Amino acid sequence: MPPADALNPPLQAVVSGGGIVGAAATLGLLARGDRVRWLRRAQAIPPLPAGYAARVYALSPGNLAWLRSLGVEPDAERMGSVRAMHIRGRHGQGLDLSAQQAGVAELAFIIESDNLLQALEAAVSGYGASEGDPSPANIVGLHPPYTVPARGVCEASRAAAGCTTRDGTATLDALQVDLDDSSTLATRLLVAADGAASPLRAMAHIDTLKHDYGHRAVVANFICEKPHRGVACQWFDNGAVLAWLPLPERHISMVWSLPAARAEALMGQDEAAFTAQVAAAGAHRWGALERVSAPQAFPLQRQRARTLTATRLALVGDAAHVVHPLAGQGMNLGLRDVRALLEATTGRRDPGDAHALARYAALRQCDVHSIEAVTDGLFRLFNAPIGALLGGHGMGLLNHLSPLKSELARQAMR
């Protein structure tokens, strides 16, 4: 293998991962003028359905504004606006948040995954023929290889790879990235946006902290008898978490976190029985429901990488952290990872040097830990025996604490 120095000039960045976060990272790097290669599996995004796709995200106003500043324009007519949130415990008491109280127009936007991904890919393609064009190649090797434990520093093959030691820290001019099409790249920065089972995280020997909730998220879309008026509803009931998210007109997207056995039983119901259970669990808030998409189910877990970086490597999105969807913050966290990585590396001649990556890790620490604490804490509270006794009383108390309510709304809107 030739040393990375022989592959000059190195790219500023290689992004691995074809999802929303990988596309956003590629676009952000291209927008500031970096030479970038975007690696992703070949995929065809299907046309958006006549109705609405079941897989949706709650996109924060801050992230939407940032994406629009990069030229990302999803189909606004297919997006729902969250103007208020009503969160209830099993006894009916709970927490109400409103955009008006927060002094904003919307708390969040409900958007189909493919709507957002199509808009991101269109923005990336707007840069024309460049290193930013997506490539279907997969990474099969890195040189020098990471050792165990990596601890953010590559200890192997220093001389052969052009590593030097300064102040006791191993540095590296570029990573050599081997692809399954037999080509090789050299890059200053490698961005791992390759999902919860990240192969790049494994290559860097970065361990994760994991917890399987033993739950499944069941998702489906419905048409409501009554108008929802942009209100998102969430119910905590004996460990289950049901969310109704507003889509345009009288459509809603449902996400129901259930113990695996209950989720499996629900998925086995016919359409009428399935719909009746969903309507009853939401106390018939919007009247009769009509199911308009086939239900899907996904396993739920919490996962966090022990470190967000290794030598010239940054983890973003699900490769870095996976949280419970009850707060709708998983994808927002990933987009804020990208924003922080761009902030930490902008203006640097070398975007992958140790100082830039340390800055990135520092910028993300508080946000990631706080969202993980909120989502996991709420899940555990309402799964524990004391949570069943409290019902909605804890949230009822919180409803009267205006400063704390404002902080929760502020966190959700970033």
C-alpha cells in the first residue's frame, strides 16, 4: 500500500453514509468550498406517495433554518407544523407547550424522511460534477489501521503512514481509505455517518454503551375526523408512549412505543382492530380515525459511542448516538452534530487535526448528554412502579413551572 502522502493532494473530507445526516454533512462541507467525496450505497429514493409516508421526523426550526440556508427546500406542502404540544400521563394531567408562549410560529415541523432526503440530494447535486457526487463504493480498510484502544490517537504504522509525534501525541497528515472498487483515497477528515451499526466506528475500535429498551416503535398514518390544528399529542401509559404528530390537513403520523410483545400483537391485528386500539389509546382526541398507511415496527434502543472521535475520524448521527424517539430528537441531534463539526473545523487549513476534533467533541458533549438524559429519564420514570403511581402529576407540576417549560421548548427548537 502506498503511504497516504503518495496520494496527494488529500481531500478535505470523505463522508460515509447515505442517509439524511450523511447528506447534510456532504452539503455543509461542499457549501464552504471543501473537496469532498460522498460514499454511500447505491439507492433509489421512491417517489413520494399520494398520501404520506409512515417514516417521519420532527424537524426543529433551528435545523430547518440551517438547511434552508444551504439551499435545501423540501416540499413545504407535505410538511406539518407543530404549534402546540400536549403531553399527558395516565390520569390526564400533563404538560402543555405552545409556540405562542415560546414567541415563535412553530415548535417543530413534521416531515417525511424521503421528502427531506430528496431535497438534500437535490442541493448536493446543485454543485455539479465534483468530488461531492455520491459514490456507491464502500470503505473496506483504513491505513494506518487503528489499534486497541484507539483513544482518539492512532498508534500503528507511524513511520509508514507519515505520522509524527509532537508533545507525545500521534498526528497523521491524512488517512488512506481503501474502497471495495479497488480505489484508494486520502483524506484529512473522515466523517462516519454510517448508522447505528457503523462499520467505521468498529474499524476505529470505538466501544458503545448500549441498552435495549425491549420496546418496538409502531408507526402508521391516519386521517382524523376532527381537525388537529397543529397540536402534537403524547400519552404516557404504564410504560407505553403514544405520539400523534400533525401532518397537513387532518392527517396525523402515529408513533407508538410498546413492549415488544404488545407491539407484535398490535401488528397482528386487522386494520379495523388496529385503528380502534390507536383511537382508544388517544382517548378519541380527534374523533374517528382512518388508517391510510401500512404499519411498520422498529426496535428501540439507547446507544452512545464512548468517544465521538479518533485520529482524523468524527462520528455523527446514529453512528455517535441513538436515543428513544419519545422527544423526537434523534435526527435533530444528528443534524446538530454536523453543524458543530462544521463550526469546529471552519477556517482551519486542516479540518481533521486533533484540535479541531477535540473542539467538535466538546461542542457536542452537553447537548448529547442532556437529550439522552431527558429521553431515557422520562422512559424510565413512566416504566417504573413510582411512575405508574405518579401518572401525570409530575408533568402537571412541571406545567406550572414557566421557566422550565420555556427551557424545554428552547431545547426542542434548536
